[in-house]
Amino acid sequence: MTKAHRLATRKPKLPVKTLPLNFLLGCAQSELGNFELSRLDEMAHLRSVLHTILDRLIDQIAQVALASWFKALDRQTLMHAIENEESPVE
């Protein structure tokens, strides 16, 4: 396996943010409130990104399942049944 291949297939690492304990211990109440609001904003943004990714993932899973179903199905019979629709009475 080449280095280029390993780099291309490597899982991306998320940056880890450390909690600024010295800041939290020494800041004023208003600064704590601002810090909390900024973290809540970041959390809302990440949740939005996660929902977008989950929607795409679910869509891809559905497409894979549909392709798998079509592979296992006799497509000629299905096409014939669609083209020659029977009435409910029949």
C-alpha cells in the first residue's frame, strides 16, 4: 500500500478543543454567560451539520437497499407486471 493511498483513505480526525479551565475560573459572570452562549451556538451548528449528514446517510442506505432488491428481483417479470397492470376486479 502506497503512502498516497494511505493518506487518501485515512479517516479524518476531528480537532479536540480543550476546556479553558483557567479562563472559566477567573472570568466574570457575564463572560461565563457569553462563553456558554458561544458553546450553545457551536452545538446548534454541529447538530445542523449532523442532521444533514444523517439525511445523506439514510438516503444512501435506501439507495443501496433498493439496488440490492433489484439485483435479487426478476426485473423482466416486474417490468411486465408494470406494463400490464391488472384491475382490482381481476
